Amino acid sequence: MTDKIYKGEIKAKIIEVRFAASGLVSSVSKRMGDVVSKGNILASLDKKILQQQLDSELLDYEKVRADFEAYGLKTGEPSDDMGRFLKKQKQASLDLSVKSVELAKARLDQVNLFSPVSGVIVDDSNIVSGVYVSPASSPFIILDTSSFCFEFEIDQEDLAKFKEPIDMEISLAPFEEKFLGKTKPIIPYSGKKAGKFNVVVSLEKMDGLMMGMLGEAKLV
């Protein structure tokens, strides 16, 4: 097997996390540099107005449901087209009220911003309590530490060597031990100049790795 050395670097996914709704920030739980686990709360919005909206929709639902039940007790099962039409109209109003309650609850559930991955916060957009944010602003940027990989560039003449997944050995300073991994399928469009392609190696171990570390890879 060839002993050709390929120079490359450690890369990882960078995730942007934003609030799904606009609102006033009530608390910030995580800051730049903090390690987070998947599901951790990053920040929260003030929920007073959203809670009031949900309470209002619940009261409206009770009113519409009571009206629907009273109509049924008063008229019984409709026996003509007009009666069936009116019952459908009452049912539609009740269904719409149920959906309004569900939407209000969904908006209330969006007050907490959760981390979708485990990793390290590299930017918190300087969010502080009392700041108004929208889905288009103030993201948390998280380095996904479960996505570390080694990436290197090859020339077109080497494509045949990486047609199938192969085992690679990665050397990284200052680690004495070698990191083992397997190549992923090469993406046809690499975004690089003609004749150059990226090879990504998924790693068996990721302890101690940092994005941007330089290293060398060779076929095992």
C-alpha cells in the first residue's frame, strides 16, 4: 500500500441556533466558552404575554365548546339539510378553537432556546436579559464536538484510491498516539478549483481535538 502522506486539518460542524419567535429575553443560561449538552437551555424569552394569549384562547375554547354542546342538547340530531349545515358550522368553530389553543401553546413552548447538539458555544451574540430578539437575529453559535473529522485535499489522479471507504491513520501534534478513521464518499463538487477534491475521514476517537489542528494522514 502506498505510503503517500496527505496534509490536512481537523474540522467540525458549526451550528447556528436561533429563537423561533420574537420576544424579550428574560434569562441567559449559557455563555461563550461554555460546554453544553444536547437539550440544555441556552436562553429564555419572557412568557407573560404568551401565557396570557394561551389563557385567552382556553377561555374562548370553553365558550365555543359550551355553545356547541348547548346547540346539540337544544336541537338534537339534525333531520334536514339546514340542520346538518348548522351543526357542521358549530363543529368547525369548535375545531378552529382547538387549533387556536394548540398554536398558542406551541408559541409558549418556544420561549426556551435549547441546544440541538453537544458542544462548545463559540459565540452568544452578546445576548443579555431585556434585549428584544427575533428569529433573524442574535444566534448562538455552537461547535458540534461530535462532528470532528480530518479533511485533506487530493488531486484528480488520486481519485481511484478513494473510490471505496478505506482506513486512514492520522498524526496530530502534540499527540503521540495515532488517530484512526475511515474515509467517507467523496463529494463530486468540492467547491475548490478544477482537479482538486476533498476527502473527509470520520474518526474513531475525538478526545482532545480542536478545530483547525493541522496533521498528516496516510493509508493503513
